Amino acid sequence: REGPLPTAVLVDPVGKDTVLEGRLAHGLLGAGWQVLAIDLRATGETALKSETVRDAVDHNSTEWSIWMGRPLMGQWCWDVTRAIDYLVTRDDVDARNLVLVGTGAGSLAAICAAALDDRIRSVAAFGTLASFATPEPFAGHRMATFVPFLLDIGDVPHLAALLAPRRLILGRPVNAQNQPLDAEAAARAFSVTEFTYQWYSATSQL
């Protein structure tokens, strides 16, 4: 189509090549959106050849980023922001419909990046961790998900609340074992987020 188009940035640590072959990208394209899939730092084309330690597929890059005082999740947010900087310079991008679509650990990066950048009008987060506070051991999550001292500030629902009153879709949030929560458990987990949207009179946006 001619003219500015609604644009979605796909944020997924599996890498842009895999993302662009998936149903999500094809569904957006079929609905009239244009998409930009990016390789987050140390993923996709920039992934290290050997960094898996036991079950942690991103062990080394995450560990090294913490040693440098620049957690990988924060670097991912920077990557997303730079992508937005690029998109807003294009004539074919509708800046009023600029969204992030995050999956897995990428969903947390999408939420955090959008919290810091109001040029992003909405976020869809699929498979995001519902809470870092759990008595159960974690399994199935990338190490980059875990940001040192984050719980001194807040948990995932508090980060999600920073998007209010903008549109936020939380699709299939997961627990510590990377298992989807049922509707009741998800509602309990994100009650703080819901309260914030109620305060803004924007419950329909969540």
C-alpha cells in the first residue's frame, strides 16, 4: 500500500530470520502491517558460537554483560530504541501506530523499552515471565531475563504498569517453569498492572 503504514518491531531472541518465517510475522503482513525484525545483541547473526552452559543458552553473553555493569536486558532495550530511532525517519512508517511485539525474554525487553520511550504506542508481550518472586526453581528461561537487583525496584507487573494508559497485550504469561498461567492466575499476577490502568481509566487498553 502507498503512504505511511502501521509498523511492528518484532523482538524475539530467537533471531530475525526465524521470526520472519513465523506465523506472527505473516499474520501482521496479511493484516496490512509492515514489520521490522531485529537481532537483539548476542542473538541471531550476532549470537556467539559457543556460550551454552548446561540449560542456559545465553550463559556467557549474559555473564559477561553483568561483569561489565551493562546487563544484556538493558542492552536489548538500547537496541530496540535505536530501531525506533531509525523507523521514525522513514516516510512509510505511521508514527501513530508504532508497536513492539515481544516474545519470551524479548517480551520483557519490549515492555522495558516502551516504558522508556513514549514513541511506542502499544506493546504485545507473548510468553513473558509473570514474576521474578517465586519459591520454585526457574526453568526454561534465558539468563538475560534476570537483571541484577531488579526486585529492589519492582517486579514484572510494575514494569508493565509503566505503559499505562497505552495499549498493552499480555498473551500467555508464564511462571518460573515457563508454563502458561491460566486466566485466574494471570489476573492475580498482574493485579498491580490492572490497578494502574484503572487509575488511568484505561482498562480497555489492557
